[in-house]
Amino acid sequence: MKQVNLRIYQMILPLLLGLFLSVGVYAQNVTVKGHVKDALGGVIGANVVEKGNTSNGTITDMDGNFTLTVPQGATLVVSFIGYTTQEVAAAPSVVVTLQDDAELLSEVVVVGYGRTKKDDLTGSVTAIKPDELSKGITNNAQDMLVGKVPGVDVITSGGTPGAGAQIRVRGGSSLNASNDPLIVIDGLTIDNNTPTGMSNPLAMINPNDIESFTVLKDASATAIYGSRASNGVIIITTKKGKSGAAPSVSYNGDMTVSMIQKKYDVLDANEFRNLVGQLWGDKAGEVGMGNANTDWQDEIFRTAISHSHNVSVSGGVKNIPYRLSLGYNSSDGIVETSWMRRANVGLNLSPSFFDNHLNMKIYAKYMYEKDRYADAGGAIGAALSMDPTLPVYFDEGDERAPFFGGYYQYSQAPKDFNPEWKYTNNPNAPQNPVALLNLKNTKAATNDFTGNFEVDYKIHGFEDLVLHASYGGQYTESKQDDVTSKYAYSPNYYGWVGVTQTYKYSVTANAYAQYIKEIGDHNFDIMLGGEESHFHRSGYNYGQGTDPYTGEPHDAKLREEQAWATHNSLVSYFGRLNYTFLNRYMLTATFRADGSSRFSEGNRWGYFPSVALAWKINEEAFMKDLTWWNEFKLRLGWGMTGQQDINSDFGYETHYTTSDSFALYPFGDIYYNTMRPSAYNPDLKWETTTTYNAGFDLAFLNNRITANVDGYYRKTIDLLNSITIPVGMQFGSQLTKNIGSLKNYGIEFAINAKPIVTKDFTWDVSYNISWNHNEITELVDGDEGYYTWAGDKISRGNNTKIQANTVGEATNSFFVYQQVYDENGKPIEGMYVDRDGNGRIDDGDRYFYKKPAADIIMGITTKFLYKNWDLSMAFRASIGNYVYYDFLSNRAMVSQAGLYTNSTLHNTTPEAVELGFTGIGAGNTNYLSDYFVRNASFLKCSNITLGYSFPALFKVAGHETCSGRAFLTAQNPFIITKYKGIDPEVSSGIDSNPYPRPFSIQLGLSLNF
């Protein structure tokens, strides 16, 4: 029998089996050759992926073609920026026609008293959504706007937990009235007045609830708000549920570690001993130096840990969309003892009835905030002045310790205290900053409720007419408790226990009718309405010190003597016409009449019209062949807005204040209260700002690149300002008057581009830049050279201000002497340029030099997305902003007389030692030199964020759930600047012991269920 070679079959059979399997697999796949186009032709760079398998995909080529192999029966998902995502079944040949994304190109933008399509805007309006990938650490709503909107400068108020911010839209338009923009949240205008004890007027809204910001900048957009819109309008819209949607739950949480970025550069203990030795020589031991080596800044600054947690539930029960959110934020400050705790609750309901003819919106927000405020400015100032050779605490057994809680203080014998209280503080000496923080306890608690109810009714049988009405209000109450120990520096012995209670509420109701009709090539949108607002504020305070031995009150403030109340009202009528012809020629006209209770009857009403034109040039026939140019719109606008937000509700008539128990007038043996009249001006009237605006909106390459550019000119007349008046003219020394005019003009540019878009990688970059020129053009009460003082006081001198306003200069410009320098470029103390040539240095030689506001502000955000990873960086820059270097000026007295006053030593800085100013000499005013006015231009990295988005982790009842994103953020990682202070970003222009902005690291997690 012939032997069969089995090894041959062992080799052939697997090969045949593999061949059949490969043929089977090949038969189950299909190679798709497709073409993606839009109404104008092929779409370059569109994403094409297999549904359910995002790792298998490609992008279209220069002609819009693609090739992709997928399993039989697979579905292709085709997407591109600006178009609706489409799904098609896999086939050997596929043609996909993308449709414009109505949500993008016809996105509804919230504007004053209504909404409009983004594509139909005629004014200078910027609408943004919070950038979830690069928003950084956002404890407050305004944090999301930093560096994001051209022409909007947001400067946070230092590092105080929960602090607010200074927001300026296209520069300030007023001298003494408010320069803050009007804030509108879910249709309700918000009173910017912040009660005592509340850290921030926007604290009442949880940043995680915000869906969008709309910033109205030019008068054609803002004039519909009339008297409150001179400084721009910021409209905040919160998130809502979706009709018929299944319930969804989301969680956002984070933990943050914060620390000081940069400490002030002062002498350490050894350097200070050496300096004292140089100045006093053999007598250095007689000025009271100690043996300690204390870094007072290390004693008051700390590494702080904060955390926040936010949960929301949203969905829709049939025709009732809902969203409920809960938030909690616990923030500790980097200055010892400072912290903030805040809880927010938000509820939005949007029911609709009668086939969407009747639509309602119910917004309710509640906030509870509790703060412990540290006297950061006082503590930092003390830490910089306190002798570093002294200890934090007295030695054990020191007889002075019991009278200061054990903390070291400069002391002296008391005069009017109980004899058993043997020591009290030296009131002219620096105080122990650690004692200041720990022995002074200021806590505040605030409750805020905001609600708004809106209803729209589309008339049955006449659906072109919609009636709208809303009623809303805000109620805030805050209580601040101030407790200062009897062992404190001040008031030592008596201590202090006091309460400040503040209430405010506002009510706003409006109603308007809107008629929308399209007739052939003509589209009309007409709106007429009215509004009434009332704002009430009241409060009181009381407190006293107490003799620790007798229990008798000291310097008591009585509630009935300190109580106060005020209110103001606004009645308005308004209208708007939007007209569009051939979907490319647009006209918007608005008019508003406001009556304010802050002015007398003859000046009560202000009238604010506006007109805007827009032309969609890209819709013209001559641009139809430019398929790469998607948008080209010209906008022109003019309008007038007003200002009535001054510091008095009844400045046009006198009112009387009853004296307290410390100011009584005797008649015989009986003491009576007096009635003190206030200064008043019956001729007070509106500030009025007129704005001209021209701009272009551009988009290219299927909206891969979008840009806009605006130029504007704003002039404000009848400026409201508080001025000094001659004694005897009125019942006071200060009077609010309409005194002049100022102008702002500038250019804004913004661009967003996606330079790289592939299947796995996207690079997105946004950039904006703004230039603004501010100048006072008239001060009606003054002759040539007339000026009024402005701004904050500096540390040196006697209540000295160094900023002023005059014609031809920017607001709050620095008013200083021109420094003379030696041949080596070193300033010569006390030597200034004789600018008026009279042979002596006097006030006539001071001149206006620079200003705090920047000429140019910029913001840039860049994002890199690779598969599930994202890396983003946000920067902002300020160019041309100047700061008075108060930290150095206050220490430019390096001499025996400068360092040793009132039997105490004061620390200084190496920079002051190198400068060599002594501060000696009659009338030495070296602090008025322009040497201390410094260029504070900067480039800041706001944040760097690395994130990873993960798909659903679980499957429950057939539904995938628990997707989310984890991220790591570095906030304020670096600053590039020539300014030597700790932070060049100073809104007031006076750099004097601010609460430092911290460097922070945040770890966060977002989950969706």
C-alpha cells in the first residue's frame, strides 16, 4: 500500500481555509467612493467617519472626494463646520449634499427686547458661548469674558475670593457717574449696586448655568435700553431644557490649589540690620531692632485649597422643558483668614400651549453667600512696613503680651484706660499683620433671590402679531458682622462689635407687541412697548466698643440714628423697526423715551434714537462666483444713549440728615438733634452719548475663517461730575453738576480660524484686538488750565491725589512733576523741570503725564484637539496702561528720618535703597515725581488647560451613560512685563497693596448621565 504524505495536506488545508475566510471578510466590506458638496460645489476637508467606529474615517480632498472602506450595512457620518451633520448608508458610490446649519448661520441672538438671527444683525453685537475647553477657573460670570470680546476690558478686582471685576466696553463714557455696562440676565435688568457684605453683583448667577453672552456695543444696538446703555449692555442667557427630551443629569466638579505668584521685594532681617547699621553706625542698637528673622509676607500668605460642585437635571415633560441646577463653591483666599462659601439654585421652565401659540418662561435663581473678609490691604501694608527683626509673638512672660493677645505690637502707656490695662498700641507705628488678620473678624452673609416671568402669545388667526409681557424682580439682603478683639491694634482695650444690615429690591415690568410680516421681497419686524422699573435700597448699622472692666459702651452707634433708605424709578417707552429687502439690504431704527426720578420735572425725560444699516454684499450677483467667500456684510450705525446712574437719587433737591448723639446742639441744659441740609442742583440733567459705528463681517472657506472689524466714535456731553464749590454757595463743599464732554474713538478687530482640520486633529485659534482713544473735550466751569482731582489717594502726603481731569487729556491722567536725571540716567531727588519758566518749582510746573487705561487690549485663545485630547491656552495683553508705583514711592525715604518715626522702625525695599531718595528737606515732595508713573503694559497667560474626553463608561437598560471630560488647568501661570510691581493689572492706576491674584492649579471632572 502506498503511503500518503499527510504533511502536504497539513500545509494546503490551512491556506485554503484562510483564502476562503479572507474572501468572506472582503465580501462583507464595501469601499465607498464618495463626493461631498454644498450649494456652491465640493467641500474641502469634510469629516467622513464610520458611525460607531470613529477610528475609521477620512476627510475630503481638494475636490470634495473621498474613499473609505467600511463593513457592509455601515452608516457614514459626514460633518463640517457650518453645516448640519448628515448620515448616509454606505454604498460603492455616494454623493452627499451638506445643508447650511441653521443653528449657526441663522443662530438666534438675544438682543434688547427680542431676538434676531445672527445673520441679520445690523449693530455691533458680539455673541459668544462659554468656551468649555479654555474657560479657565471661573468663579464668577465675568471671568468668562476676560480677553474674549473685542472692545471689552475686564479687570478682576484682585484675588479676594468671589471678587467682582471692572468691566469697560469701549472705554469709559463718564467722569463721575457709573462706567459699568448694563447687565441683563434672562430678560431682567440687574441693579449693579452691591450691598455691604456681598462680594459681587453677579454672584447671584452660577457660571455653569450660562448658555451665552451677548455684548451690545454700539448705540444702534444699545439705544433700545436708553438711559442705562451708555456703557454698553451685556445680556446673559441661561441654559434651558428641551421639549420632549429624556431627563439628563450632568455634574461638574473641581478642586483648586492657589498660591501667591510673586511676593513684594522688601529687605529681609539681615539686609535690614545692615542698612540700619549703615545709617546709624554705632548707635544702631538704640533704635529697637530685635533678634528675630521674620518674613512677614510668609506669615500672612498661604497655599489655599478650594473646590466647587455643580449638578443639573434637564429635560422635557411633554411641552414643558425644564432645567434645575444646584451649585456649591468653597473658595479660600491666599491671604490668611479670607474665604467665601456660595450656594446657587436655578430653575428654568419653558412651557408652551395651544400649538406653541402661548409660550411661557419662568426663571428663578437663589443664592446664599457667606464670606470672611480679611483686611488684606491693611495686612499687606503692615507686612511690608513691619521691622523683619521683630517676632510675631511676644516672648513668654513678657508683661506686654496679655494686652495684645500675645502678638507683638509696638506699645506705649495708655492715658484714659483702667490702671490695670498697662499697655496699649503706638497708634503711629506699623501694626502686626498677623494680629490684624486674626483679631479682626468680619463675616457677611447674603441671600439673593431673582425671578422673572415672561409670556408670549401668538394671536390665533393672526400669527404675525405676538404679544409679550414680563414681570420680574430681585431681592437681596445682607448682614455683615464686625468683631474686633479688645487685644487688637485698634481699637485696643475697647474692641468693637458691630452689625451692618442692607436690603435692596427692584421690580421691573414690561409689555410690548411685535409684528413680523414677509411680503414678497420685503420683511418687516415692528415692535412697540413700555417698561417701568423701581429700585429700593435701605439699611442700618449699629455697634459699640465696651470697657472690659466696667462694661460701659464706648463710641456707640445706634440703629435708629444710622438707618437710611432711598429709591429711584424709571418709566420708559420704546419701539423698533427692522426692515429687510431682498434678504440683503437691512434697516434697523429704534427709539426710547426714559423718565428718571433722579432729575427734576423739567429735566426728567430723555430721548434716545438710533438707526443702523446693513448690506449683505456676498448676496449680490457679482460675488456668486466667489465660492470661497461666504460672508461679506457692511454695517453702519448711529445712535444716542443716556446716563443717570449717579451717586444720589435726589441730587436735584435738598434733603435733611438728622444728627446723631455725637452732634447735638445745647439750648440751656437740653441737647437737641440738628437737621443738616445737603447740597443740591435743580439743573441736573442726563448725560448723553452719541455713537457712530461702521463695521464689516467676513467669512471665508466654508466659514473656516470668520472675522469682523469695527470703527467707532463716541461723544458724551453734559458729563455728570462731583466738583468742589466755594464755601457758602451751597449747603456743602461738593456738588454734582453737568460740567463738560469727552470722546472715545477706536478700532476693533476679531478673527477665528481653523487652520488645520483633519479626521483626528483640529487646530482652532481666536484673536481679538482693540484700540481706544479717550479724551476730555470740555469742562464748562473752568478756564484754561482748569482741572478737577480724580482717582484714589496715594500713601504719601496728606490725603494726596495724583490723578486729575482736564481738557485735552484722558480721564484720570496722572498730574505730576517732570523728573530731572543726572548724566547716568539716575533721578535727582527734588529736582524737576521748570515747565512754566518762572524760575521756581511750584504747582504750575506739574503736567499731565500718561493714564491708567490701556491704548490697546488683546486676547488670543488657541486650542488643539487630537482624538479625545484637548489642549488650550488663553492669553491677554494690555499696551499703554500706566500705573503709579505707590509701593516704591511710599518707601522712597531711605534715611534715619524716613525709616525711624514715632519711635519705630519701618522696613523698605532694595529698589528704594538703590534709588537713594531720602525724603529729607522742607516740603520734600519726591512722591509727586513722574518717575513713579510706570509703564505697566503686559502679556498674561490667563490659563493653560489639558483635557481628555471619554465616551460612555456604562450601559444601563440599553443606554450608554456616564460620558465626560477630565481636565487640568493652570491659571495665571506667567506674566511678561517690564513693570516691577507684583501685578501690572491695576484698574485704578494706583498700585497700593492690592490683594494679589493667585497662581492656581485646578483638577476638574465633568460627567453626563
